[in-house]
Amino acid sequence: MLLIDIEGIKSLNDLFLQIIKQNLSSDALLWLENKIELIKTEEKSMQLNLAFSHLPRLAGKKPIEVQTEDEEKIDGLLPGFSLNGWTADRLSRVWLLMQVPDEHKETYIKKINGLFIASEMNEQIALYSALPFLAYAEEWVARCKDGIRSNIGTVLEAIMYHNPYPAHFLSEGAWNQLVLKAFFTEKDVNHIIGLKERSNQALSDTLSDYVQERLAAHRTVNPEIYKLIEQKNQKI
């Protein structure tokens, strides 16, 4: 079950590199390209782990600048996906992950899982942002579900905002948990890809109960909750 085909991945890979070149210094870019060559030839994960960890020192953490035409190309290749608000180190880390050789499934999964296990907050943001581009997409569903349980707002946003992976791969139960977590943590659900398309009766029923609890406690209710409930009722 592909989210984007191989040619689309190649096009995004080239486009991301082009944007990186526009946002990194020549020294940082040379360092990154040299690391990529080492990562492509190593059997273990030492160079991958070092590069992934050290990237912010070279790339910096400034928000990237993306040309309008590049934004349009990205949306055409992967509808709904956006680099809006990304920093240079975040994009560089995601692009780095796209270069990890994936010919041997077990080795590839071991390398990526190793990064997840050792990751701190900003590394998690990059890893979850990279979900649409990782090989063997179904293998990362459990990682995505783990991320939804996070209490770190920026990590949740990396999974929820402009990320097509959850809508494409999560089961109904896991999807509903993501949407509920978004409302509970007061995220902007308008940034969630597939929110309307994946509406379902179980989610509508849970949201209806949530509304009653909020009203009984004299608390405000996000208007988007009513929209989801009404949309589901209209389908019925």
C-alpha cells in the first residue's frame, strides 16, 4: 500500500535537496553530502547515528525559506504535505533518512528503529516528519501510534500537521485516537490530512460524549467537533 510511488519519492528527494542547498551554508552542505556517502556504504549505523545527531550544529535551526513554486510542486507530488514551519535541521534530517539504503529490509528497519529508540525531542520531530518517506511504510504504524501517546506538543504536531501518513496507514481505532488527542490537546485539527475523509461512527459517538462532558462542566467546545459530528450524521 503505497503512499507515493518511487518516481514521486525521487522527485521529492531532488526537490528537498534543492531547498536544502538554498538554506545551508556551503560548508554544511559539503559535510552533509560527505556523510551521505559514508552512510550509503556502511553496514552498521555509526555514521547514520552521528550525522543524524550532529546535523543541527551544521545546518542550524532557522526556519527554511521555500519558494512558492516549490510548495506547489510538493503539494502536487504529495497532496496536503507541507514544509511550512520547518527548520533547516529538520528538513536536512528527513532528507538524510531518505538516503539510507533500503535493499535489505531487516537491516534498514533496524537502523531506523535505532534512531527512534535513542531519539530526543527534535530528533523525534524529524523521524515522525519522515514517516511518509520511509521504506516499508507499514512497518512504522506502531511507531506512529507510540508518537500519538506523546505529551510533547511539537512531536504531536509532526505527526498530525500536514502529514499524510496517519490517514493512509492507521487503523480506524488508532486514527480515532489521533483525532481525539488533537482535540484534547487543543491542536488545530484543520492541519490534519484526511480529517473529513476518515470520519466514522465510532469517532462521532465518542466526540458526542466528549461534547456532553464539556458542556456539563461549563467548558467551551471546539466548533470543529460539531462539524465532524454533523458530517457523519449527514452521511447516515
